[in-house]
Amino acid sequence: MFNAKRFWLALLFGFVSGFICWWLIASGGEPLHWAIILSTIISRGLIGFAIGISVLRIKWWFHGILMGAVLSIPMGLSGFMVPGKEIFILFGSIVMGMIYGFFIELLVTVVFKAKLKSIKTGE
């Protein structure tokens, strides 16, 4: 059953994670291409979107980690365009995605109590 509160909170926190991720990447001092900035924000926003619409009935913390890991793979694969940093960017993106997914779920499910509703009962 769709929970609008859960969806909008997860989406919001996903995009907030995207801006935090952009800020962390930019703190390295090197100028970033606009495509990297946009990709970063959208990738993390997508984690929030997926968490918000997901109907997987698993523990909230594992759900966030799983969504973060899976949806960070495309962003991590873009690291193969940076010679010498391929594996660092791949695994860094996935690990950070897992962390963002965990915190999105923590905020949505535990702090704001927007739990996934049961499909059968609507509760």
C-alpha cells in the first residue's frame, strides 16, 4: 500500500543526501563538471525514490543498505572513466550509497515513523 508521507520524506532525504555527497566530492578542491554534479544528486535522489516506493518486507536498516548499494552501482561504474581511480570510485560510491540508504531509512522509518504499510491490511 502506498504511503505518501514515506514516499515524500524518502525522496526529500535522498536529494538532501545528493547535495551532501556533492559537497563532499567538491571538498577535494578540483572543479567538477556539471554532469558529475547532476549525476551525483540524481543518483542519491534515486535511492530515496526507491526506498519510498519499495514494498520489500525486510528489516528497515537492511532495506536502506540494500537499496543504497544496488542503486549506487551505476554511479560507481562511472569511475572507470577516471584512470587510476577506478576501483576506489566504484567501491567508494557503493559504500557511501549504503550509508546514505541506511540514514534515509533511519530518518523515514524510525525518526518520522513513516513505516511501510502492509499490502493486505493497509496498516
